[in-house]
Amino acid sequence: MSRIKRFSLTNAMIDCESLSQALSLHEHLTNHPERGQVELIPAAQTVLVRFDTAENTSRFITSFTLPEHVDAEDGQVETRVIETVYDGEDLAEVAALAGLSEQGVIDAHTGADWHVAFAGFAPGFFYLHAEDNVLNVPRRSSPRTAVPAGAVGLAGALSGIYPRQSPGGWQLIGRTNAPLWDLSQAPPALLEPGMKVQFKAVRELIEVRAESNTRTSSQVRAEDVILRVDSPGIQTLIQDAGRPHLAHWGVSPSGFADAPAAREANRLVGNELNTPVLENLGGGLRITAGQDAVLAVTGASVEGTITPVVQAAQGAQSAQISDAGSDETAENANTADSLPKQLRQYTPFALKAGETLTLGPASSGLRAYVALRGGFAAEAQANSASRDTLSSIGAQPLASGDFLAGANLHASAVAVPSTPLPLPGDDMELRVILGPRDDWFTAQSLSNFVTAAWKVSNSSDRIGVRLVPDEMPAGPGHVDQLLERTNTAELPSEGMVTGAIQVPPNGEPVVFLTDHPVTGGYPVIASVLPADLRLLAQAPPETRIRFTEVDPSTLDINPSDSSDTQKENHA
């Protein structure tokens, strides 16, 4: 029997009895959407339903009646033919496991009625399901560290095609060069849930064009250069509002990690709120202006310095932006103030041609945002310029020597200075909604989850914040004593959301941020309220965190609290 559970403020998880039931329910909700429904993420035995508001989520959970039987909708189902050379490394082993000859495996695979079930760990990777499939084989006992792009594999009763080189434990039976994920095509994904797939055995493959990965900054014309990157610090990325509602392609939401801070930087310089900005991790960014520019810096507390032209010219020729002449810079140097100026955050300021802005180490918070009046020019990939660190989509991370051009977007008047947004201290409280897999843990574990102090690990990133206990539990054993499961079964992959708190076997929770995978296979004990996620994104390593359980039905929800984080970015 299916059940509906809340999954954060604006998502509901429907448990199904089988993959077939999940696919039928996905088809039903696709053709008959509920009020406020904005996205569906089918998975192995669940359907995740995303809504526009917490109110519509609650209405769905309390009033939706699961259909007893879902009839297939009339209409044409698109079929993709995948030409495949069946020479995989595991073909012989699969044949032995299935009790077939190698040709028998090929005949079974090409003869099965495959359907695209749901997206997987990377853009363009899809789990394929066939009711008549007889090739039910286990994953490899020792996963490969690198499975080549185009490899066709089997795992359990499912089949799949790797869109890019990545680690994997599937049994490989063949290869194809079908463009599973190609950002130059529209749409970039060859498949999506609901389609049919027909594998066709061939002796050889016709070569196709390889995807270009040229750095866009190297293509900037000298006369368009506004800023040069002298040093990106630990990491500086271009981010905008991200890619919401593309989970059906396996694409993470990505976008601003601290959306309010990024949007405030844009507001201060007169930009539209979702204009691309620079997201700098921990300080250390140094940029020099090739033209007069108006900037604003928000987010993490950093000590910034603007070095005048005279001093910049004396230091490693840093005022010379490009080979396209420096006469104007030299003239400006004659009148420039010889003393460095201190940056005032949350205040728009001018960076004159030849001046250098340097951000020191972050003294509070983790991520600083730099907005340019008119916006940064950046190539959009899958509807966004944001760098997705999980899937390597979007503008490349900045490197020393990169040139940044302006987008010359419409901008209104610059704003008056604003009050800095709050940043996390040494101790932070995060509000959470339990579920949808809180019933996989003991009552004591649920108590430990909200009473224990957790600490941000050094291994945290934009994909997720990894937590360890602030104090290890006394007695024998490890951290899993704090979060002990009552259900130790393997959880079939299911849809994930920003703020979801997964608990892997080592018992150390991972809170998903904007670059999280669209599906996951560890139980989610709770999820962080969207309004609290910006503080988590600003939490440096060693920050202590305590979770506080809240009841969504009793929350006084503001508009910014009730919608998904990435939907807020598009408001």
C-alpha cells in the first residue's frame, strides 16, 4: 500500500510497492497535476512531488487519494534507438550468471521492451526498466574506478548507459556513442522518463563530434575586458539562480549557495536579482579593473583592500590588463590617490581602471559574493551559467589570468548601503522537519539527533555539508551509536532535495546543498528549513550545529520560507 510523507516544507514523498507502480503514478501525476505541482522525480519505489508553497504541499498530503489502478494514457510514446556494440568486459560473466550464451544475452537485451524509469547520479544517466527483462544480475563485487562514457551496463533488473567517464559497479555488456548528454543539443538529454528505448546490435559505431570544453574566458575580446583575475583564491565560481526543475534530466539545482547574500549584492549595484555574480570561497580573490566598474561585495565578512593605480603599477605590473594598450591606465595613475582604500561591504563602490581589489581571508562566514553593475558575461548551459561542481556543468571555475567581460544588462540606480546579513557564529541552531525516513531510526537515535552537538567537517563543499559529532560517544563503537537504524535494509534510490539530511552507514549526517545529486540511496532523517540554508552555506569547518525539530503545521511561514530555495532565487 502506498503512503504519502512530507519531505521538507515544499515536497511530498509517495512510497510505492514497486517500480512499476511508481512509474504508473508518475504518469498519472504528469497527466493530471495537482494544485501547485511544479516537478516530479520518479525513483525506484517512490515519486517525489515538489510544490510551489508549503500550503499546497500540506493540502496534497492530507487530501490526495492514491488511485487504486492507473491505466496507461493513450498517446504516442517516443522511442529512442540506441546502436550498441556488444563487446563489454562483463558480457561473459553476465552470460554465466543468467545461464545464457553471450548471444543469448545480446538477444535478451535487444529484445526487451525498455522504458526510461528515472534519472540517476549524473546528467543524462537514466535507469531503464523492462517488464520482460530476464537479465537480473548483481552489481560487480568490486566497482571500477573509471567506467568509460557510453558503456552499456546491467545492475539488478535495470539497464543503463554511462553518459560520461565515472566510477561504477554495473556489469558492462556493450558500448554506444549515442549523445546521452550534449549541451549543444536542445534538449541536452537524449532521454527522459516515460520514453521507450530500443537497443540495436551493430558491429561498429560511427564516430560523433566530441563536446568542447574550451574556457569561455579565453574568448573574451580585449576591448570587452572589465576585470582580470589575478588570483581566484581557494575557489571562485560564477553563480546565478541555478537550474531548478531539471531533475528529470539528472541535473542538480545548483545556483547561489547563499541566495539572499548574492541577491543583495545584485540589488546594491542596480542589477536584476538573479544576475550572475562571483562566489568566492574563504577570501583570497584578487581582481584588477581594465575599465571603470561598479561592484558590491556581500556574504562572508572579509577585509577587502582597493590598491590604487600607482601602487598596482609598481607591483608586478598588475595594472596592465591586456596587450591592448595601457595608455589610459598610465594617465589615470598620475591622478590616483596613492593610499590603499578599505572595502566597505554591503556598499556599492567604484573600482577604477587599473585598481586592484583584494579580498582577505574570511573572518566570519565562508562565501563572499561580488556583483558587477550590468552583470558578468557567462555562457549559459542548460539554462544557467552557474557552475555545478557535481556535474561540471556551467562556467569553468575562475583561474589566474582569466579575463571577465560585462554582460551590459539593464541596471537601475545603485542602492544605498545596507545592513550586513547575519552570519553563523561558533554555535548555530538549524530548524528541521523530520522525515521522510525518520521511521528507519530508533527513538533514541531521533533524540540523539536533536540533542547532540554536531561539527562541520573539513570535507564539506557545495554538494553537501558533512557533520561529525562534536564529542564522540563514550564506550565501545563509533558514531553510528548516536544514529542507530531499526531498518538496516538497502534503501532503493529516491529523489532528493536541497536541505535533505542523509545518514550513510558511518552515521555521519550529510546535509545536501545546491549541487546535490537528484537521487540518493541513504535514508533522510530530516531536512533543514529553506530559510536556514543560507546560514549553513556560510558555516566554516568546526562550526557547531544543533538541530531543532519544528512542526510545519505550526510554523508562521513567510513567503521566502514557504518556497523551495531555488524557486526563491527565481522570484
